[in-house]
Amino acid sequence: MKLPIFIADAFATKAFCGNPAAVCLLENKLDEDLHQKIAKEMNLSETAFIRKLHPNDNFTQSSCFGLRWFTPQNEVPLCGHATLASAAVLFHKIKNVNSTLTFVTMSGELKARKEEDGIVLDLPLYPAHPQKLHEVKDLIKTAIGDTLVQDVRYSPDTKKLLVRLSDTYNRSFLESLTVNTENLLQVETTGKVKGLILTLKGEPGGQTQAFDFYSRYFAPWYGVAEDPVTAFQCSSRGGELIISLRSDGRVDIKGGAALVLEGTLMA
């Protein structure tokens, strides 16, 4: 079996930045267990699989495809950067003729719209609710020690815990913060939390570009110690997103992508 496969750096304008994702184009149905084996072989935070929905579809002319995402450990219901990477491969490498693509996924229909300066994703917006600190204090202390916390929110839909650090900290503090992800699996075993977001209020402009907020994201429960990009990303790879909240309860996320690898998977 030979499968075309790509790696694209999402939320970046040049190679070796942003958030890398593998993208696999499926001309035919793939054995179920091979999805996970391929994702483990690629060993990136996510590997995306784009599949045709009808026998007569093709990757150049069709506008609607199936899409699934796998970490090296398991399938996930939604992944923004791997969706952006998938759209980038179809738009820029395969030369899909449509300006908007629709992906049928576990999280419903997602759209990707091509613009001159990037790709806009139409994604669901999941609310985060206030979380009692005492219920998650062990998890937070394990992750960041005695770092001051300003607010804690939780999204039951995504099982993500959002921890806003004190406004007394700045971007360089978040960038250099050592986060202990190795022990989180032992501390949080209930299945309630599957991802930890550390976020910090942005700083005014000046000589550098102003951002509304900075963040880092950790998901050892999915086999991902740290995901490189989730906002203006303070990981070593960096990355930028333009986020627009919509009145219909969804969110537009805009970013670029750089194709860094093209090959054939032999299996």
C-alpha cells in the first residue's frame, strides 16, 4: 500500500515554526487499525486523514471530504491545526479549485475558506465555566508549582482546564515556565481533564506587536506533552492565530501554513 503523505507547519508563514501536522490523503478506505499505526509512526501531535465521501469524488474538484485526527496514542474529536494543515495541502499542493472546503468530522461540519493572506477555519465554540480551585489544586500545583493563578475555567465539552496566570506575569515568564507534565497522568486519573491550557493576558504594543493573550497547551493524556501552537504560542516554535468570535456561537480562526514535507507512505 502506498499513501501520499505531507507535513505542514500550521499557524506559521515559514517552515520549522508553528504547529506541525501530518496529512494523509486516502483514495480508498483504510483499515481501522492503520490510522493509529500511521499516527504513531509519524509521532506528531496530530496526524490528519482526509477521505473521499463518494466514489466519484477527487481531491482537486470536490469540495467536501471526511476528516479524522489521531495523536500517537488515540483518535481525538477535534484538532484545529491539523484541519488547517489539511486545508493547506488541498489548496496549495493539490490545487483544489474551490474557495471553501467542508470537512465532515466527529465535531460536525467544519469549513476552511481560502483567503489571500491565510486560511480561515469555521469551528465550534465550546464555553468554559468557572471551576472551583480546590477541586483541581493538586493538578495545577503538580503542573506549575506555586505560580500565582488568577482564574480557572473548565470546558466539559472538550475536557480542557484553562488556567489564567496572574496579571503580574509577562510573556517571558510564560515562555520560560517549566511545566511538569510527566506527573499529571498520576494526579488526574478521573478522565475529567484531558488538556491543560495555561494562558496570560497580552501586553500593550510598542516596539513589538500587541497580542490579546498568550498561551501554552499540554495534553499528556493524549500522548502530547506540549502542543506547539494554541494562540500566540509561547512554545519554542512560536505561532500566531487571528481569532474572531461570531454571533452564531462559532469561532473563526485564521492562520497560515508552510508545507515542509511531501512523500509516500509504504505500508
